[in-house]
Amino acid sequence: MLRNFLRGRGAALLAALLLPAAAPAQTYPEKPIQLVVPFPPGGVADLIARPVAEKIAQSLGQPVIVENRGGATGTIGAAYVANARPDGYTLLFGTTNEIAMSPTLYKSLPYDPTKAFAPVMPVAEFPNVLVVGPTVRARSFDEFVALARTKPKSLAFASSGEGSTNHLTAELFKAQAKVDILHIPYKGGGPALVDVTGGHVDAMFATLPSAVALIESGKVRALAVTGARRSSALPDVPTARESGLPDLVVTTWNGVLAPAGTPAAIVDRLHQALAEAVKDTAIKEKLASFGADPMTASPQEFAATIRADFARWSSVIKDAGIKAN
């Protein structure tokens, strides 16, 4: 009898201890959610995050407020979320940049990309596209490679900053095509593209969503995309793989992450809301207008992608000797 009594009291005590942790997950969310975009307003991540935030707010029954915290190639906003309370009310709309690329560049970052976050789900993926300005004679990818080989260091490519996806894609291109072209870093992709369209810089491996309108208007020429297949937004533009560089396959993902330690039940609730959003016709059409594809994965699959991307880009950064200023 005593043993049964103690066993029952023990079970009750355990349940009482677990109840405070379980209850918030069961009632989540009870207040507005902050979705941090670690880049300025108007950028690709911001343009994708806002319609997604609006859609998941409908599913969750609470406002999802997008807050831009740009700087240091996305690492300022990422650090803010990494250090936030893991209760599901502060989330990161992360990208390949600050999760898989920048951590190798910035030695003093206050977060480890593979440990500081609870990945929820990627929502979009898109390639980069090699664009050239009006003064560049090359009309194809092959001609651009030939021109770069004929005149080493005579061509220059722009990027949105040291260690950005634009920069690292160009470093891969240089290594695989065996060419030597100069790097001109800018403080953002917008200013970089402006100088390419103006003929001040020859080329850029721009993110496809940022360049589609400029390509369609004829202000820049697209020579190749870096996806595994051609983009539906630019069906006539070949891939770099088709053009002779089979290993130049680079895509950038955007997705939602929570601080590490966020209860699994909350991560699952957010995942369900995001999965519903990505299936929505309006969201699909919005992504397509940017040249982006919807992307889904389980939290575990997303975590595996982050680990693989971090390992890949760490190697590229170290091999190229790139250091953040």
C-alpha cells in the first residue's frame, strides 16, 4: 500500500513538474510573434518573408510582425534571435548567408549556426544568375569565360559584401573556370546591381529574384543560372552546368528558425503553419514572380541541410582565403 501510495505521489509530482513546460506549447500562440528578417526592407528575404508572415498569421490566429534587423551580412539579426527567449515568439527568417556562410567569416559571432537554432522549415529556394552590364562584349557564358581567360584581372564582379552568396558563387566560378577576375564588394545587392546596369562593374552573380526585372527590361544580360535545372522565370537562360561547369550549382534558401531550446510542440505548430502557407496558390504565385521555388522539409531535414551547407561554404571560404573586413 505504501509503495503504491508513493508511486502515485511520484507520478503526480512528475506531472506537476512537466505541466508548466507543456502548457505554453498547448496554448501557443497567445500573443503576437516577431519574425526577424536580418536584412534591410525591400531585399529578397524581406519580400518573401512578408507574404509568408501574413499567411501563417491567419493559421496561428495571432499577428506575425516582420522586423528588419540588418547589418553584417545578416549576422546582427541572427544573433538577436539566437539569444532570444526560446518560447516561439521571436523567430528568424534566415537565409544561407548568415546561417551557412558568414559564421566562418566572423570569428567572434555569438552563435553557432548548427547549435544556436531550432530549424523549423525552409520556405523558398532560388539560384543565382550571372548578369553582365551593357559594356561587356560577351553574349554567352562561354564567351564570358573566354574573355576572362584572355585578359586576366581585366573584368570585375560586384557583390553585396564579403562572404555573401554573390561573392562566394563568384569564387567558385573563378576556381572551376580557372579565371582571374576582380571582386568589388558593396554594402548591399541593390547598389551592386545598379553599378552593373550602369556599366561601372562588369558582372555579378546576383540572386535571381533581385535581377529578374532588370533582365526582363534589358538593363542587364543573363548568361547562366546556377541552379541544378533551368529556372521557369528565365527558361531560355542555360545553367552553368549546361555551359561546361558541372559543379557550379548554387542555390540560396530562405526559411524560419527559432532559438535553440524552443519546445518541440511549438516547432511542430510553426512547421504546420508554414507548410500550409507554402501550399497556398497566392504564395506560390508570389514566389514565382521573384524567380523562387517553394521549398518544404521537416525540421530534421532542414537541420541536415544547414549542416551540409555550413561545411561546404566553410571550405570555400577557407580555400579562397576570404576574411570579413
